[in-house]
Amino acid sequence: MTRTALVLGVANKRSIAWACIESLLEKDFKIVFTYQSDRFAKTAENLISSKSSTASLVAVSCNVEHEIPELFDQRLTKILGESAKIDAVIHSVAYAPPDAMKDGTLLGTSRESFLKAHDISSYSFLELARYATPWMRHGASLTTLSYLGAVRAIPNYNVMGPAKASLESLVRGLAIELPDFRVNAISSGPLNTLAARGINRFSDIRSEVEERSPLRKLVTPEDVAKTIRFVATEADGITGQTIYVDGGYSVVAGPPFLNEMQG
């Protein structure tokens, strides 16, 4: 039986969402993925064309602020049919306005920017769960992407910290309310994605992680995607969790590693 996945949030070839798609294709999934607006349509077409077999890939526009109901009520019905079932749903969507990120501070965040960041980065996952679960096969998975800034103070992460904290709280709450499905978050290390460009001194964050993580390296989108694939397709006993894929950086405290510690 061919399994089906829905992946939200492809922006370009460096997107975690695209890495997830490539990983799921290795397991012969049929995949429907979304991009944010018509501005990304050509990119989506090119990504599909880059694969040797395009029969298993379909792209559709979905602005998560107001198009999730239409995605399920109209677009997926046309693509998959009314009786189709989905085995894995992956939510890789996050955004905060520039005035609250690169050009701002947490203290200076406006109400409008605070609400927008939470609407796109957190509430969209809740709405996705509401509309996706009637389509999902028993035991299917709903997985989202988070970051350490949900539980730690990360300089320049600003309003995205509270937004990711909200997202992780939703994962725990939805896991209780949805016993027929598995709901989890994957908290990745800092990746050079389109969203990361909005964070001041992001290269310093990456350097810090590379220097101080127990594995002494940065994770890749492929590392994260493999974990998402495992959680989405094999981890039948895991739900309500935030799983870190960050080279172990999230467990570290104290001064930087000393050379003599490596001897």
C-alpha cells in the first residue's frame, strides 16, 4: 500500500520541508506539499522537475493564515480524492515580521507583530490538526518543527521564542486530545534556511553550536529529515514529545569545552 504524506512549508531547496520530502520519497511515499504563495510556484515546479520521478509529487499553494480550510475542503479532494487517507502530516511553517526580528527586540515587539508571529508559527499547527485529522489514517502522525528558543533565551530570537513555546505546548495538549494519532515536535539545531535570515547574528549562533555541542558539528537538513521520517513513520510509541536534533547542544551548560577535556 502506497503511503501518503502532506508537507507544509516548502520555500526552496534548503527548506527543512524539502529535505523531509526527499527522505520520504526514499520510502516510496506519495507526497503533496505546499508553498506559501504564487511567488514560490516556479520554485516548487523546479523542485519537482529536479526529481527523476515526478509522479509521486504534487505541489499546491497554501497561505496558512487563511487557506488551510480550503486546502482540505477543496484542493486535497481534487488531488487525492474524497476517500484518500494521509499517513503523515509535517508542519514546517514559521514567520515573524522583520520589525520584530532583525529590526527589533522582544521588548519592543508590537501587538500586531506578536499576534502575527503566533498566528503563522503556532496557531496554524492547531488549525492544521483540526482539518487534517479527519483525513488521517489511524495511527498516523502529525509533526511540527521547533527550536531551542522555545525553552531557552536565545539572543536575537525575539518573538519567535514565545511563538515556538506556544507551538510545543500545543504538541503536548493535542497529544492528549488525539489518542488515535501521534503528535510530536522536532527541535533542530540552527539551519541556514530562508527563515533563519531574519535572525541577527545567526552565523554567531551557528558557530556557538558547532563549538560547544557534544558532537562538535552542525546538523544538516538531512539529519533533521531522517529523524522526522522516523518519528512520522516508525515511532509508534512516541507522542507529545519535543525531540532534539542539535548535536546535543541543548544539554550543554557551563564554559566552552577545554582542550584537555578531549584528551
